Amino acid sequence: MPSSLIDKSFHLVLYHHDQQVRKVQVHSSASLDVQNLLIGRPPEDVCPLLSKFFLTGSFAQSHVAMMALNQAYGFKVESNLQKARTLLVLVEQISQQLAQLGRATGESGRLEEGTAALVNMEEQLFRRTPPFKFGARMLQTDFASFTEAAQKFALWFQEVVWGQDQHLMGRLLPAQINDWAQNSEALAPRMLRRQESVGAMTTPSMKPLPWVAIPDWHRMFDSSDAAQLNYLPTLNGVCYETGAFARQAQHAGVVNFGLAGAGGLSVRTLAQLIDLNLAVLHLAQGPDITPFPLGGKPKNGVGLVQAETVRGRLVHRVKLSGDKISRYQILAPAQWNFHPKGVVAEGLTGVHFESKPDLTEQAVAWCKAIDPFTEPDIQIKPLDHLP
């Protein structure tokens, strides 16, 4: 995976005693300057700036931003354009997750055919117009050719990546899932075996981020704690997890894999892989896909949209003053998971290890099992060095 698609903005300090992590500190150098840079600018500037700041999931960022802007202006977008943008977000998600999978397993060469197919599908969707041009209302595209390509891609994915019928995972018994994970040479089970070799980890008790009502988001973004919400988000003082595991924790495949004895690291990785598999199945629907929801109704120059993305829940809120942006707020999913009291810190606290390299490997694997696009800087210190 290109280094530009790796988020290196988080820093972990693991304090240990008697070969066990006793305290985890999480620091973030993530810049949210884009929110300030957008103030006073016209809406046409939003997506180009977002694509520079958010290289991973930039289409998802642009799509959510465009929905928030359209909502603030009261613009209605033709259904096919909304569907095409939703499909484009899926193409990006699958492409970037496959790149991560190839990098982690050392099998990037086996993914070349699928990667080329995704590039072709992206070109088919928006051959003549930019995908996120503000003011665009309609789109003419050849959905029939796209759908044919997406369905062929799904068959390739089933053979090379998944290694079994993509629709069966929810119906397999624990022993059957374990057999697939241990014996299939497809890339998904190979990834699971790699995670298993890192070591077992317990699953934290962190709850998944609930779906928040639009009026509640407006209230929080208008409160005196709005700045803290961007960097250290909580709901009523409680930390939550967002992302693939939060979405798929109750999936029968994830539950049964845990019942088969898989550790927390492998279980979360399977949740990511199931999330990827579902994205492929949704992509194959073509124009029959359900587009991203628009969220609330237009609100006097204010737009707010929340959507599930590959890294978790993403929220954009925009306020307009005339034809200029007076305020722009983004709540990124990584801020939930890498909260000082979030799922990353909770999962690493109490971990036993044999050596510092062993602990570093476990910590990196844990972070990637929560968010595959992170690669934090990790320091390991004795507990008596805690400030």
C-alpha cells in the first residue's frame, strides 16, 4: 500500500511492569486545519481541499461533504448521481482494503487482476464529469457495463480473496468457519492465520457507537464543547467504538468464529474481512444499490450528514453565510477509536509480552484490526517512567 494511504498521526506510549502493559497513553498529531481553511470559501473549494487532507477514504469524505452542502442549500440530486457516487465510494474502499490485504500477506501480485478491474469501474462511473463537482444534479453513465464488470469482480473476489461462497459465512457452524480459516489458501483466511500467529488478545467491552439523531448532533456541534468533540469525542461522557467490528460484531460469522476459540485479534480481523465482502456484494448490485442516506432535511443554510465509512462513522456539518462557508466541522472515526480511553487503549492495557519487539508487533496488529489504515508510532517504557 502506498505510504500516503497510511495514517501515522497517532502515537502510543505503553507503560509496563512485570512483562505486562499497565498503562496506555494515546496522543494524536492529526491536523484538523482543513476545517479552518474552509471558512470564508465557496462550496466549490470543499472537495478539492478534502482530497488533499484525507488521502485514505477521500471519496467518502467528498461524498459526505457534498451531501451536507446540498442539504444546506436545499439542492436535490438526481438518484443516479447519488447512486454513482455511492458506488464510487465502494470502489475506493475495496481498492484500498485490498491494497492493505496484499501488503499484510505479502501477496499483492495475486490482487493485480482485481485492482485493474476496480480502476476500470471507477472510470466507467464518471467518464465525462468530475464525481464531486458542486452544483452537479444529474449524471448519464452506462450502469449496465459497470454492473457486468462489478459482478465479474465479485466472482474473482470469491475465488482469490474469500475462498468460498460469499453468501455462506453467516450460515457456517463454528467448526466450519475454523476449518476455512485454518486450511483455505485464499487471502482472507491467510490474513486470519497471520493475525493468529501474532498472539491472542482479549476483546474489550467497548460498545459500538449508536446512531445519533440529527438534532442531537446539531446540539453537540453548537455546544461550548464542540472543539473537544472533534478531538476527544464522547456521548454523555462515554467512549464508543466505530468501524468494521462495531458494524459486524453481531454477524453470525463473527460470533461463531469467537465460539470456535479465535482470539480477539482474529475475530476483529474477520469482522473487517466480512465488511469488505459485503462491500463487494453491494458493489455488484450496480444501480440497484441503496445510496447513502441524505440525513436530515434542509435547515436554513445548515447541513449535517453522518455515514458509515470503511474506517467508521464520519460526520460533516457545514454552516453557510450567503454563498460562503462560515463554519465547517468534521468528526472523523479515528478520533473515537484512538481516544485516550478508547478501544485501542483499552485493548492494549493488560497485555502480556515476552519482549519489546513482540509487544510492538501486537500493538500494531491490534491497531490495524480496529482501523486497517493506521500505523502508529509506538514507545515502550517502564511504569516508573510514567509522568
